[in-house]
Amino acid sequence: MQMATVKGSAPSSDMVPGKGAEERLRYLGLWDAYGPLLTDLQREICEQYFSLDLSLSEIAEAKGVSKQAVSDTLKKSRELLDSYEEKLHFKRDNDEYSRAVSFMMTDVERALRDFADRHPEFAEEMGRIADMVCVGEVIDLDKEE
């Protein structure tokens, strides 16, 4: 996985201590779910760190604070994000819902393709239905699985 860089800077080397990209992505998801519950400063620092991939040093310089202050804010933010998820399960439930919808959409796509294969005279109509069902995503009913 390639990390985004900002203004020619190198990818941040100060990820969650002892953790890899998966942990960073987990916190990015938690930040997406619970970011509005953080203070303005916590949100700003988390956005710069998780979304813009700025290093602690880059954030500290931009904010005019110490690298330790940024690190402390990120640590507190992570603790809050973990706490919110532990209590509310919004991200977990949303992830489960998204997976379930994805499986259902796959089933719908398969059913439309099968019907169009059995009834070529309805292929055009099945394409229009697929467009509506898949929120504008066109399903190629002629493609091979």
C-alpha cells in the first residue's frame, strides 16, 4: 500500500508506536466515524496526521507547538476514539452493514445476469434495472465471471 504524501514530503515515519499501516487505517476509520466528537484541536491534528499523512514534526511546526504536544494530543484522541467505538460500536456495525449490502448487491447482480442470459430479449431492461439498483453503477451483463 502506498501512502499519500503532501507537498513532496516523505510518508510519515511516526505511525502509531509499534503498529503498522493496518493500525493506522483502523484509526482513520474510527476518526471518520467519531471525529465530530473530538475537540476542534483534536480533529485538526487527527486530520493532518491520518488524512494528510503529515508527520508529528510537520504538524508541530504548523501549529507552533512541540512535537510532544502533538503526540500527546494524538494519544488522547486515539484513546477517545477507542472508547467511543467500545461503547457505541458505530464503526463495527457500519462495517457489518456495508459487507451485508455488498453481498446482497452481488446476489442481485448475479440474478440479473442470470435472468438476462436466460432471457436475452430482456437484457436491455435488466441493464436499466441494474443501473437503478446499483446506484448508478452499470453492471456489465455480458461479462464472464
